[in-house]
Amino acid sequence: MPPVSLSLDNLMADRVGASGLPTDFLAAEAASLRAAHAALHARVRSGELPFLTLHKETAALDRIRELVAAHRARFQDLVVLGIGGSSLGGRALLAALGGAGPRVHFPDNLDPDRFSALLASLDLERTVFNPISKSGGTLETLAQLLVVRDRLLPRFGPAGLAERLVVTTDPEKGFLRRLAKRDGLSALDVPPGVGGRFSVFTAVGLYPAGVGGVDLDAVLAGMAWAAELLESSDPAENPALAAAGALWALDSRHGRPVLATVAYADALRATAEWFAQLWAESLGKQGRGPTPVSAVGATDQHSQLQLWMEGPPNTVISFIEVDAFKTQLVIPPADLGDDPELAYMIGHDMGHILRTEKRGTEMALTAAGRPNLTWRLDRISGESLGALMLIWEAMTAYAGGLYGFDPFDQPGVEAGKIVAKRLLAGR
């Protein structure tokens, strides 16, 4: 079985009625899909958008592995000073795949209570900090960095400070790059052309993931497997292209602008949150764009499912199902197993119950005429997560072409940053 597979069957009209797509949808839209594919891959081949080929960047990957090995041996904590795309990708990899080794913290927000409590809990002698900002000037990252620097410099001096800071930023420009050169800090590059929300397979995501025990070679192998699929302009062979076309049509032609990603595994909760930023920041433009929602099954069967079943018909459900969990946990008979309220579950593995709940929800939504699709992982592994995340990045980029947006800019976010800096400067 492949590490990732996709089923679009429950998006089709023969399953969900008038709210679905014609069964020949992908064939009918072949020209539009090929155009979106050609436009993206031309930019990739030119070097403008290298996010699909990062697994081939040998020198950058070797540098990441070098620092990962050194810091796993020396430190017991890593604190990532980043926000949005500079935090969500690494956090997703670690939540799903993290192993033994240093603890990795993602304070992310500028909450002074949380950040102060985190710093107070750490042994600064054995803690390394990783400020991440592609531009080198992200407000939240620099604010956290200045607080950290104020704690480290008096205690450890300039040399000790340099040992405990690893900067991830643009190779040439920006404040963080200037600081790294001035203070002799270790530095990792965010390649030109790779935006924050597409940067999980750069040092942005791979360095913290590696320090936290993630098998980077497995993640990159999954990425390489997916990259081969993405070369095809045939949606029958390229799941990212097929899904992008279907989701774009359900939004623009069938009034389904909400995409709820429902992960049936706690380890994938952060992956769904990472995708929400990717989808929203790439495609919410010009008064249009789909709205992402992240959820966890079976938890949100008890909170959001009622809305999806009988609320406004504006949502597409995107399930993530895992075929095999690491742990088998069979429900024991105990001395209550003959009670009819319990008998049906006795002897079943908990993972099987969770998959059955997903399938029951899927069948109920389909019967109610509510479109849904399923991404299946053979298991939660570096290979499957590396493949899924790259496929979702490409799916987002293809969708941008279909909408007529540039999915790689974020003018709305930049406008807010500019205003915030003016307000802080008293202007």
C-alpha cells in the first residue's frame, strides 16, 4: 500500500446527489487542470519556486543534520522563536513523529504570561533557542529574541550567547542575518522563493523536528515519493491536482467554501492546523477564497458533526484516516462484557473502533448529501507525513492557479504588520 492515497468518491453526484460533482468532472476539466499544473511546474523548474524540490538540496540538508546531531548531544531543550509558517510545520512534524531526545517548545504567540513561565521552567545552561523569520524582521520573533538575549548575555557572555542561538532566515538579508554575522551565531537558510507556509521541508521545520527526534531521512523519502507523483499532469495519477480541482469546483460552482479537515488520530491534530494556515493564507484573496476548519475525530463528532450534517450546506469534509496505529489496545471483557451496552465493543482494537467511527460518520454524511473525501495513510510515519504535507502544498498551489490567485503572497497579512509597527512607533 502507498504511504498516502486519496478517495474522491463521496464528492460525486452519484453518491451525494445534486450537491456533488459530475462523475466525469476530472476529465471534463482536464484542460484547466493541465494549465494549472503547467503554470506551477514552470515556476518550479525555473528555480523561482523550489518548494517541490527541497529534498534534493544536499548541502542544506547536510548542514541541518550537522547542527541536529550537535545539539541533540548537548542540549535538553530547544525553544523555537517563530510564528505562523515559522512554527506550525515543525510543530506538526514533532507532534506526529517526535521521539526521544531534547524537548522542543513552540511558544508561537506573544503571550507574556506563557513566555515568562516557559523561560522560568528552563535550565538555560542546557537550552538552545532558534529564532526563525524568513524576512529577518518578524515582530513577534524579534520581540521574543530580545527578551531571550537579555537573559542569556549577562549570564553566558557573547561566546555563550552564540552557542545558544541558531538563526533561521534569508541567506543574505534582514536583521537576523545581520545579527548572525555580527555575533557569530550559527545560521540556517530559508531558500529564496520558499515562503513561510511552504517552508516545512527547509531548516524551518527540519531543524527543530530533527532535534526532537524525528527521522528526517524518512520524511524526505516521503517527500521524494510524492514529488514523483506531482510531476504528472493527469489528475488520475496526481492526487494533489485532482483534489485541488474538486475543491475549487465545489467552492466556486456549488457553494461549498468551507473545508473541514478532520484527522482521525491525535498525532495529526497539528498537521490539520498547519494545513489551515497554508490554505487560508494562500487562497483567501480578492474577496473570495475557501475557509479552512481543523478538527479531530472522534472528538469533534461530538461538537461539529451536527453542524456538518444539518447546518448550512456550505462545507466539504476532508477526512484523514490511518490504517494502522503503532499501538494495539484491545477492549477487554472484564466482568461487565455481557452487558448489552458494552458487548458490541468487547474484543475490538481501539484503533479499529476509531476507524469504524470515521466510516460511520463518512457514510452518514454521504447519505445526507454532504460531500466528503478521504486521505488515507498506511500508518503515521515520516514517509506518510512527508508525502501528505508535500501533496497538500502542491494542492494549495494548484488551487491558486484555478482561482486565478497568486498563492505565494499574503498582502492582507503584510498590511496588518505595517499598521502594527506604525502603532508601536507612535505614528
